[in-house]
Amino acid sequence: MNGNPVTGSSVADSQVINGVHVPTGLIADEGYLLIQNNCSSCHSLDLVKDKRASREGWLSTIRWMQQTQGLWDLGSNEKPILDYLAKNYAPEDMGRRKQLTGIEWYILKE
């Protein structure tokens, strides 16, 4: 990738449609280039996009990768990486389905 590896600035940065960085599929929010530059060095970004975790869960995942998978010390990039992940890939409290609305219920007679 052309550009500064810390900020990740490049021509591809402008390829954002409907809030998604098209080349990576990441939510285009502050810090997504750090995710692109640090995470895709070792694995598919689909692993990031498919996982949902709290900030603590993401930190635990990072520590596990550092202890067992050879992930480097993220240094000053760790906080903005965690900020991005916790904001954009947090758990979704959705249950089994959305609550039904706009329905007129009636009682069945026996």
C-alpha cells in the first residue's frame, strides 16, 4: 500500500460508499486505516468484521494474539484501535428477532 503505514493515507482511502471503505469492507470511521494496516498484515479483515466484542473483549483478543500469535506491541496505536473496534464492532443486543410493531392483536375465542 502506498502512503504512511501509521496513518495509512492513500488514494484508496477515498473509496467510501455508504460509510463503508469499499476495498476492505470496514466501517469507514476514524481509525479504520489502523485496523487495515495492523490487522490485515496477519489475517483477513473478515475476522474483524465478523467478530463483535466489548472494548474489554477486543483488548483480550489483542492480548491473546500478542501472547500466542506473535502480534507486535501496538504502542500508541492500541488506544485508537480499541476505540474504533469498541465503537464499530461492539456486541449487538438484538435477541432472536426484532420486536413486532404496528400489529393489531386480538384474542382468539375458544
